[in-house]
Amino acid sequence: MTTYVYNEHDENQVLTIRNKLKKKKRKRRINFVLIVLFLIFLVIFLFGDMSKVKKITVSGCHLTSAEEIIERLPVKSKQTYFFKVNKKQVETEVEKMIFVEKATVTKDLIGNIKIRIKENNASLYGYINNILYVADQDGIFEQDQQQKWISYVQRCPQMMNFDEEHFQSFVKAYVKLPSVVQNQISSIVFEPDEKDQTKCKLELDDGKVFYVRIEDMEKQLTSTNYYLVIQSYPDYKYYDYLGKNVYVYN
């Protein structure tokens, strides 16, 4: 019986090499086509409707309106590309809105955005040119032309005779006052004159009256100062905080 021994020279080496080159070229073509198809799909996905925000939902609203929050957002459903949505930026924008203490934003894998808010409360209200203005506990204020919050804010101190500029500056100072002071105030009247342009009258629940200046109010009405003055001069009605001094009289 004859035994066959393989010899590489028995095959056509040129044909073998040619076949190997054809296989490599075919593989490169397939890889190239796959890469091109992937890039085309990626471009379509990134810049087509598939990659845009599908839906935005807001929960936790009682004083606020989910529709108004969504309307004010820079992110829009079916318009904004999902990969461009910055959660921290959206949270910051929502927290600038009235009655929003904190916002938490989450995104899912199919393009939906969910916003969960924690609300705070109203602190002050007043009318300027017959338009209701409402301020929250963070010092954010807003016009309420439809007066949708009127029944809610009437439990808060009312500000009277203010223009918008001094309304804003007073609110920013007021929200920094200790709660023990805020809880005693029933109304605030803006009473400026030529020499005293930021003077305000604070009417307290017990009938006492404090006169303060907006720019000094935060430093003057600390918890310690409030208790010290009331306990030192309990029988007086009027307390005029002027600089570092307090003038008391009936």
C-alpha cells in the first residue's frame, strides 16, 4: 500500500494566495459596509425624532402647576434632543420657580423625563397697581393676575403701599428673618419720606408696631434683639429701629 505524503508544492500557490487576498478584501468590504450602515443609523438616531425627548411629567404639585412648569422649561418634548438634557441644569431652572423648594430630575432609557418637586409655602403677598403679587419662603415672587392663590396667601402678612422695586428688596430681607419674628407680623406698610426712603411699618399680632429700614432689617431683627427689646420695654407700643438704636414710645 502506497502512503501519500503532503507536499505544499502539489498546490497552485498563486491560486491559494489569490484566494486568500479575495477573502481579506471581501471581509474588509463587509466591515466597511457595516461601519457605514452603523454611522448612518447613528446619525439618523442622534438627529432624528428617535433621539428627542418623548415625554415630560411633573409630580408633587399642589400650589404649582405641572403644565406651567413644563411650559417654562428650556427642554421641550419632541423638540429637544435627549442626549443634550442636563439634569442638574433642569433642576436649577425648576427651583427658580415660585413655591418650588427642591426639584429632582430623572431620565429613562426610552427618552422620558420625570421631575419630582418638593414645594415650600407662601410668606407674603400684596397688591401693586391692583395686581396680586405673591412671595414664597425662598424670596421668589410672582404676579398672580388670575388671583388663583388669593385664598391661600390671605393667611400670610399683607404688604401695602409698595412698588415692585421695594417689594422685591423687602421680600429678600424678610425671608432671612427668624421665624419667631415672622410669626408675629400681621401686616407691613411701606411709609417712605424724603429723608427716610426705605422706612416700613411692621404691625404685630399683639398690637405693637415696629419701624424698620429695609436695608438694616435683617441685622436689627435677630431673635436675640427681638426678645431683648420686647422684654426690656414690654409696655410700649412703638419701637423704631434706627441704626444701632431702638426708640420706644407710646
